[in-house]
Amino acid sequence: MAQMTKEELFKQLASLRKANFAGGGRSPYKPLLVLWVLGQLKNTATNTFVYADVEQEISQLIDEFSPVSNNRYRAEMPFFHLERELWELSGNGEIGPKRSILRRNNATATLKSEIVSLLTSEPGLIEETARFLVETHFTESYVEPIFSAVGLDAGVIQFSSFAVSVDQKKRDPKFRSAVLIAWRKQCAMCGYDGELANSTVGIEAAHVKWFSQGGPDELENGMALCGLHHSLFDLGVLGISQTHRILVTDGFIGKSEASKRLVYDLHDTELREPAPNKPMPSLDFIGWHRTEVFRHDVAS
């Protein structure tokens, strides 16, 4: 059997097929499953998993980093449907994409041996693969929390060397500067506008609809945000209403005065306005973020 290369593996991971949800919603179930598997391989050297044993842990990971759902068990679909180029399924009879069947027939998945050999062939490759998955299917704000959740060290690899994946468009290098200028180099939520030696510090260009999900490098899809509010916006703590007012999820918990001032007090306040003749974020992109990222109550 030919040895798999890193490029071949990364191309497979970049093109993971997504669940076909109505409206084209975000469904990062397969990337999250693979990230969980990478953590297990790193920490326990395990590459074989019985569905009944791992269902709850994988479902919890999916719940934490996927759009809100009232389905408590979302491990069944990626466990069954993950590409057979990556892992193999076996069991005591019929294996299908239903939780009851997977549990009853002792469904077992094994990460393919050539992938295990590749991932363990050089130090840091597991972490680089995990970072590539996060960068390809999420945003940079998710690296630390996802790595922590699956038991990997985000400090091992600062970026993936495999920069451009299958069918992935290149970023516009002018996007950051254009967004910062459009928003007067200040946070659209709190107004922070720090500089050091004539350079902007602590202000970032945020995509409303993530670049990894087809969001364009355009002003209508961008906001200048400070580092804190960029992370909270990406992680779904903060959202934006159709009237450009800031939303704070009911699930956020902060006990300090700083949390009140920097987060809770933002709720229902208006976004600051960009410079004259510069657009506010598009309602289409805001709607995508509120549906696919913002941690709204499942009933809303």
C-alpha cells in the first residue's frame, strides 16, 4: 500500500462532504469528529473507536462548536458518513446512519493505518493537521478552544504550512487595511482605538460571514473589532440584529465588573457607524452569522 502524503491527507480534509441541510447551513460535524480523533491519537495512541463508547463525548464537542440544535446526539451522522478514504467501519451486522443501529450492532470505526503512520511520522504533524482543519472549516478564534476541548496543544504549531486547499479561494491582502480605514480604526462595538508608534494595535478586521464558509473579503462583510470582541463575535457570544444592534447570548456567564462593562452592557446598543460613504454590514451576512454562529436559544 502506497504511503499517504501530507498534501493528499490535507486535500481530503479540506474537501470533507457536508451534511445537506435545508438552506445550506453550517454543519462542521465531520471536521469536529476528525479533530476529536486526532486528540485521541495524540493522547492515547488509539485509532479504533466503538460508537457506543464515544457517542456522548463526540456529541458534546459538536454541540459546543456547531450551530445550536435541540438534537442532543449528533455523532451518528459523521461517524457513519466520514469518508471511507479516512476510516473503516465494522460491526455485528448491518451498519447504518442511525444511532440505534450503531449502538445495537457494536459499530466500530478504525482510522486507516496509512493515515496513522503519516500522522505519527513526524513531531507536530497531528497538531498541524488539527490547525489546518480549524483554519479550513472555522476561523482563527476557534483554534485555542477546540484544541483545548480535544486535548491538543495549540502552541506546538502556530500555522499550517499547507496554506491553500482544494477549491479554496485566496484571501485579499487588502481586506484588513480597507476594513480598518472604513471603521476609523476603532472597534465597531466598544470604540477602542489604540495605536503604538503610529500603528494600530488590538484592532482586527473581522468577517461577519466567515471566509471559510464562503464569506467574501468585502466591506459589507467586514467590521473592525478589538481582539476581545472579535473573539466573542466569532464564538457566538455576540451577534448583530437586523437593525444593527448588538446581541449578547443568554448563555454567556461573567461575574466580574469587567464582564458587565465589556459584554453585558453592550446588549441592545447600536453598532458604531463607519466612516461616511462606507457600508454597514450586509443584512444577509448578519443573518447568516445570527443563524449559524450566534449562540441563540434553541427555541428562538
